[in-house]
Amino acid sequence: MGDVWQDVLSVQPHPDQWIIIGAAAVALAVVLLGQPWRVARNVVTIAHEGGHALVALLSGRQLTGIRLHSDTSGVTVSRGRPTGIGMILTVFAGYVAPSVIGLLGILMLMAGRITALLWLSIVVLAAMLLMIRNLYGVISIVATGAVVFGVSWFTPHEVQAAFAYLFIWFLLFAGVRPVIELQRQRMRQPSPHSDADQLARLTGLPGTFWVMVFLLVNAAVTLLGVWMLFF
């Protein structure tokens, strides 16, 4: 454990540029292709609900539970004022969380904190596990954590670096597609429970406006992440 702790605190060398580019290409393919996306979208749901949960806590709300479902939907329940800025920020956080987490991850990778990033991910997943309230959610969190732990514990630094870049690229790229899927769902089968429609009730601005805000924020964050690494 002493060696692991030293690795977590130490700075790892940056991988070759072709590894970073290759990880970005694979991550983009996972987002664009149907079958890989259906599996990997569970990770996006974890990030989405984690965003709701974190902002709920930061805004002073009481977090009561998180549920993750096999259709890659999820629900985060918190107690507090049903209106106001805290509630607005809590609802808003979900769809922008994956891209923002990806950008923060890029900052850690640029600083050479590859192992620290992996172990921080494990800690966050463990914290979320305490709030999960259904079996599929437990399985999803444990499976994701097991993969990250296996890479961080059993593989050399080169493999850890490739995996970390793949993981972060995926989160960065994966922010846009769920927003598009949200709008398609709203057009096909409107639901008052979507994040965009909840924001519409809270703010008086139409749900489509909030969909566009989600899309613009995620696209801007993605472009910023790409620029930071390559330019």
C-alpha cells in the first residue's frame, strides 16, 4: 500500500501523443456506435446522477438516494426547498456533469496525475455506492469501480495512462449525445419529469431553451478540452 500511495502522490510521465490520439478516436467511436454506446452509457448515467447529487449537497439539500436503471436512466432524490437557485442548479447539473468531469480529468492528466485520477474515481464511486438504493445501481457502480481498480492495481503505468485518457475522452465526448437523445425523447413522448422540463417549471423558460443550453455548454467544454490537449 505504501507503493500505491506513493504512485497516487507522484507525477507520471505523459504518454506518447499517438496514445492520446488513439484513445480519443476509440472514445469517439464508442459514443457514435450503437452497441458500444448502449453499454458505456451506464457510465454517463453514473456521472449524470453524481452531478445531481454533488450539487444538491453543495447547495445545502439533503441527499436521500440515487437509483440507476438498466435502461440507462437514473433518479437522484434530495430534500429541501422545491424552488430556488439550489434546486435549479441541482437539476441543471446532470446533463453537463459528464463533460465537466471530463474537462477536470484533462487538467489532472495534463499535470501528470494519472494514478491519482484513477484512485479519485474509485473514491467517488465508493461514496456514490453508499447512496445507491437499487440492485442494478449497486451492480453498475461496483462493476465500473472494479474495472478502474483492476487497471490501477494490476497494470503498468503505460496501460494506466492509456485507460485514463480513454476514460476521460469518453466522458468529455459523451456529454453531447444524451442531450440530443433528450430532445428526441421530448419530441416523441413529452415528459414533465425530464431535467429540461423541470427547469422550465422552475424558471419559466421553455424546456427547449434548457436543452440548447445543455448542448452549448457541453459542446464548448468538449472543444476546450480538445484545444487544451492538442493546441
